[in-house]
Amino acid sequence: MDKPYVLYVAELIYNEISELKKNNSNISVNDAIEGFIGSESYKNVSSGKFHDAWFKKLEKNKFIDTESGKKIPQETMKLLKLQKEMIIKQLIEFPELYYTKSHFPLELSQRAFDNLWRMCESYELWCRESNQENLIYLNIID
């Protein structure tokens, strides 16, 4: 089963968070997600640079995806552009405002956290549905 193109960014996020968790086995998945916020990968995704670089690469390759070898339809490209816009809005970053004095995340940070959680959850669901159990590391859907 081919991985849906909308999961490419979710896979990147999932793998980065999994790596954080693997390298710090004593932290929770929540802490790993929070650790991902503010990382270089997070900045790359939340700024739209991940999608921009991917789109540029696809355009150069006549919209043939190097991973699947298939041409990406224009409708899918429109969907990926919408995904980029949504991610920029949902993962808006204000690191200096991350915690209030009471140490609870602010609404913007909570929205970013929730969005990252849902992306990881979606990736795990796809892994399970497509029998890619070996790619599930965080066990979010269990």
C-alpha cells in the first residue's frame, strides 16, 4: 500500500518525536512532542519550508514522486498546499510565550501540541491499516 502524500509530513514529525523518545527513554510521549516543538525540524515544518522544498523538488521532477515513482495529480498538489497553509496556522510558534507563570501551555502552544499529536496518531493509524506495525514506536493509538 502506497503511503498517502498527506502523510509525508506526519511521517517526518513522527520519526523525529520517536527519535527524541528513543534517546530519552525516561520521558513520556507528551514530553517528546513538547521537545519537538522548537526543534529545527519543527521550525522547518511550521514555517512552510518543508513543503516549499518538497514542492520545488517535485516541480523539478515533473511532479513525479521519487519515493513512489508516481506522478502526483494536480488535485493532490492542491490538497498538499492546503495542508501547508493549515500547518503554518496550527503550528505558529511563539517560544518565549510557551508557558504561563503557572507552567501550563498557552492556547497557541496547546493547539500546536494537539495538532502534532493528531498527525502522529494519523500516521500510526495508517501504519496499522497498511500492516506497517514495525513503524509504530510511540503507541499513541493503543
